[in-house]
Amino acid sequence: MHEAAFPSAADAAIVGAGVCGLAIGWRLAQRGLKVAIFERERAGAGASHAATGMLAAAAEVEPGEDDLLPLLLESQRLWPTFRDEVEAASGRSIDYRADGVLVVALGREEVERLRFRFDLQQRLGLATEWLGGGEARRREPGLRPAVSAAISCPGDHQVEARLLVAALAKAFVAAGGILLENCSAERLETAGGRVAGVVTGQGTCRAATVVLAAGAWSAALPGLPAEAVLPVRPLKGQSLALRMPVGAPTLGRMVWTEQVYLAPKSDGRLIVGATVEEKGFDDSLTAGGVYALLDGARRALPGIEELAIDEIWCGFRPSSRDDAPILGETALPGLVVATGHHRNGILLAPVTAQAIADLVLDGAMRGPAAHFTAARFAPAPRAEAAE
């Protein structure tokens, strides 16, 4: 991608060129705004590069996520159209796979916990199906005989996150957007109590709206007033990719166990992920992390023992205090945020882009996104002291 000239001014400046930042920028540029995105590395080099690309609202649902689920399902509903638009605008495939997900149990104790998960899905109205071990192994013959039950989640799909980044970047630039890679946002510029732009290593870009979409780094932008600092932290995840035999994939669809998930890709890779570690920004790849991934995969899919290791990497999920995204306005006028997506950044990209574009252009977010503003973290008003 050619290097863009630095803009001295824009209608909207976006900090962060991950999937969400690029999707927001593309939607704003499509609607006629002059948009500049500033990325400290290459586009998608952070959590988006590390992501597996799961669109798994049903498989991932957890107790206590009743408020989050409508947002996940709305974005999942938007994904097929979003896919078509991105691929058409960029001329690139994003390897969208609609194979579904199997969530499997190994042994009696896991079956009981899997049944609890299935009951939760059914109470929430999700379209999932209970399978016996024999049916699970019929659908995926490579599974170990110890797989004794499974949940089929046919509406859960996947994309290749790295292809998605490349496609979004191309679509954004084709729509007139300005993408500045290797250009760090060094400070938020304010004037008169509101946002005035972004100071970077290459100069200052004036903008009445700044969208902060810097993932796990979103809380660290200098110039943020104390009341606009976000409760976002990095949650480390190590993953690896194995190389499946050409023409004879070891697995045909995503499989989840209690320890790992396994995601086959059309280029022959089988992604195994991901650890969950509170390690700050420690990006070391550890023997313990790799062992846990391989051991967890082998318990369900013994055929992996002969597969070559293709790649090992780690990334940092941007996690908020309640593991839900932070979207919309902040205490600083003109500063808009789209961060804290935790493990759902790829899934939530379409609804995030739509919500932020609606806010910037129409003045309000609509639908379930409106419930996920930073205001939910504001301290509760103190009760008046008794007389």
C-alpha cells in the first residue's frame, strides 16, 4: 500500500488501525468524511494479527453475559452483508467459512459442564443442538474416541483475521481514507475543553472528532484527561498454527474443548489457541504456554502429533473491567472510543463500525451498542450524609 501524505486536518482522526479502527474509518469515508487513521506499526499488527477470526456468539456465551449477547447476535447478523461489502470494495477474499462450531466434552465431568452450557444456550434462545459422542465423531472423524458429547453451533462462523485486515485497509483507502502506518499518536490535542486533534511523530492533524480504537493501548494515550481514561488492560494470549496435509485436512470445522479451540483455515493451517494470561504487555512465548496448547489439542485430536508447527505468536486482548466493549462518547467532548472488545473484536467489528458511524454523523448510537458506553464505569453518586 502506498504511503499517504500526512494530513494537516481531517473530519475524523482515528487512533489505531486494527479491524475495528479500519472498519470505522471505512464506514465514515463511505459517507463522505475526510478520515485519517494513525497506526504505530503496520495496520492490524496488534490483536487483529493475533486473532483467530471466530464469529462465535453461541459457542462463547458465558453466564452473566445476558446484556452482551444482543450486541454479539446483532453483529453476527450483520456479518454476511459486511463480508460481501468488504470483499467487493477490496477485491479480496477474507476466507469466510460457515462450517459451524462443535463444542466437545471429553469424559463424564466435562459432559456435565457441557450440558450446563447447552441449557444456558437454550434458555437464551440460541440455535444449538446436542450431539452424542458418536454423532460428533461422525461429523469430525479425527476426534478422539473419548469425545462423548458435543454441542453443534451452526450459526457460528469464522474468517481469516489477517486477510480481513488487508481487505479493510484496501477498502478504506479506496473510499478516500488516509492510512498512516508507522505513525504513532503521541498526544491527544485539546482546546477549549474539547478535542482538537492528534499530535503524531510526523505532525499534528487537526480534527473535531478523534476516535480512540487502539485496543489494549487505549488507556495509555498521553493527553487524556483523568475523567476520560478508560479501564482497559491487556490480556495476553499465546496461540500457534499447525500445518495440515495438503488435500486432507485434519479437521473440517472449528472445535472447542475446555482447554483450547481448534480452527482450520483454507490455506491449510490449523490454529490452536489461546492461553489467557494476566501478564501485562509481556510478549514472550513460553514453553508452558505452548505445552498447554499442544496438550489440550492432542486430548481431542490425536492426529496433530504428526503435524508440523507453522507459527507461534501472542497477542493482547483489550479487556475492560466487565469484559465488554466500550463504545461511544466520553467525558471529553469530541473524543469517541471503540475499545475493550476482549475476545470478540472480529465478531463485533460490523456493529462497532455502524454504531460509531451513526454517532459521528447522526449524533447517537442506536440498538444494543448504546448500552456499552464508558458512562457505565462512572462512580455512583455518593449518598447524602444523614442529618
